[in-house]
Amino acid sequence: MSAADEPLLFLDVDGPLIPFGPPPPGGRPDYRGAHGRRPQPDDNPLLSRANPALGPRLLGLPCTLVWATTWEDEANDRLAPWLGLPRLPFVAWPVEDEEGPADLHWKTRPLLAWAAGRPFVWVDDEITDADRRWVRAHSPARALLHRVDPQRGLGDADFADIEAWLR
């Protein structure tokens, strides 16, 4: 399968990669980024919450990674080096959202348009059943909308679900 035929994996940052939850018992790990990189003064102060071990795990998935975050290209400048990821394509969000169902997430329609008929996984902490129903009704390709608990971030169980769907 060529890269152009691979499923897409739309990846949100805040919640899935940078968890919001309180520190686990014993405190947060003192993560260093890929290649032992320490946070820099101009880094996002939450960057050190992102586990750099996620980078190789994401790269090991049989898909094309795409940033689907309000960070847009800044995710390439700030987060990708921390996780050891190459520069990734990113979704440039429309300035104004089209009028649609009130319960539909504002990312849902732009992501479906960006996928342009390719199968995709969307990893986000704000996905709802309304988004799943809408994608089922409007996507010509199969799709997995995977909600991540923002208190914990992307973990083993999430990877198991995503890998099973991709394979």
C-alpha cells in the first residue's frame, strides 16, 4: 500500500498528547523529549506533560499522521521535535465554520473534507456520538472516531483500539 492509500490519523494535541488531568500518585514524570531534550524557556509550559514515547508508537502505526489541532503548524515547531516526529501535514481550519447541527464538533466537517474519501482515524478528547453519526452518514470511507480521556491522554488501551482498526 502506498502512502497515498494509507488511512489518515488525525491527531489532536491538547488532551490526547498533553493530558489535562491532575498529577498521578507520586507526581508527574519528569519527561525529557526525544533525544533527551529538556523543555526550553520558549516552549509551551505544558509540553513536558507529553510523553516522548508516544512519538515512536505513533510512527509505528500503518497510517499517515496529520495534525488536527488548533496548534496547526506550530505543532511541527514545538511538539514534533519533543516527540521525535518529522514535520507532519496539518489541517488549516477554516476561519468561519459552516452552519450545521448544533451538537456537531466544529472539526468534524473540515476533517471529512480533508480526508477526501480516504479512510481515517480521528483521535480527540471532544468527540461525541453526534460526530460519529454524522461521519457514518457522510463519509464514503470507513472511519474511526476515537475519544481519548483528556485526564490521562493517549495510552495503551487507545493504541490497542487504533491498531486493531488500522490492521
